[in-house]
Amino acid sequence: MLAGLIVASPSATPIAAADPITTTTVYPGGDGTTFANSNGGWTSSVSYSSACPGTSLEITCPRVLPQHLALGGRDGAADGFVRVVTSATSSPASITPSTTTWESAPTQYFGVNVEDETSAEFGISIRSGAQPLLATGASLNVRVRIIDMSDDSSTVLLPSQTVGTNSSWSEFGPIPVSPALLQIGRSYRIRIITEITPSAFLLPPATVDYDDVALTAIKTEAG
């Protein structure tokens, strides 16, 4: 027997856990999200209050014009986006709101690979050209809802808030969306609502731009 002999046993090397695998699907997708080459099937409408008949537009009520522009989106000079333009008024404005709606084409929802995803989120990029308008005390607010085409019910994705004064693109999101809200196989629309409430002054023109409108289904699995 050899006193003091120590025999070292081999030690196990820990095996690193594999990184999780995340798969995503974006809705509406394509130009319906990026507006890069077209409006992606989105449609627009404008609603004026009864206090703003056609003869008052650009006089006491701002005229509102939705547009798709092919250049100047969030991804650079060659990227498109959609815009809401409000005109100047030549007389002190009527303090009555006007509403502009951009609404996506119906999109059938299949989660990720026709499976229930583990999570979902919403995001939108916004750029404001409303600084002089807001300085008069007028408001220019945006809110976003998702519409279930099966029953026309709607749920808030982005609560009503000012478009702000940031003349660069700002990302709103990711905003968590309950997967229970989204049913596999159903069709949905995304609705962007822009509301201008004038102040009782001469109003300058203003713009608000939208890009990268994305409802993203996310599935995460063990690696």
C-alpha cells in the first residue's frame, strides 16, 4: 500500500444547452407591412364632422389626404410608406375633429406554420411632421386596432396617443398581443386611425407617416 497516493478520477465536462430556436411569421407581410413598392392592398377613408362641409375645407377646416409615397420610408430613400396630410386653413379653424383611416386588406392568420404560436407582438413605425400644428394647441392622435372579420369585433393594438414631434422614424413596439386574441384560420384587418382636432387658430399644414406595420407570430422551441 502506497501511503499518500491520490488518484484523480476523470471529471465530466458540462454539455452546454443548445440555443432555443425561434421562428416568426409577419402579418400582413410583404408590401402590406413595408409599403416598399405599393400600398400593399391598404385602403383609406376620411370622415369629416358635420361642421366641416366641403365648402369649408382649407378655410375653417383642414383638408385631409391619405397618400402612399414610394420614397423615404424607414428603410431608406427607396422604401415606401403611407402618409396622412392635413392642409393649412385660411381662417381660424373650427374645433371639430376629422378622422382618417388606413386599413389593411384582410389577412388570414395561420400563426407560425399553421400552429398555435407561443407569443405574438405588434409594432409600427411613425414619423411626425406635425410640430407647427401641435404648437397651435391642436391635437393629432393615432390609435391602431385589429378587426376580426368573422364578427367585426375589434381590439386595441396601440392605444390613442399623440403622434408627437419626432421628425425621424420612431418605432412603437414590440407590443405584446395575447395569442388568445388570434384564431388560426380567421381573417383580420389592421386599422390605423388618425384624428386631428384643430385649435381655434390659423392652422399650418402637417403630415404623419406610417411604415413597417407588423403583427408578428412567434414560436420558440428548445434547441
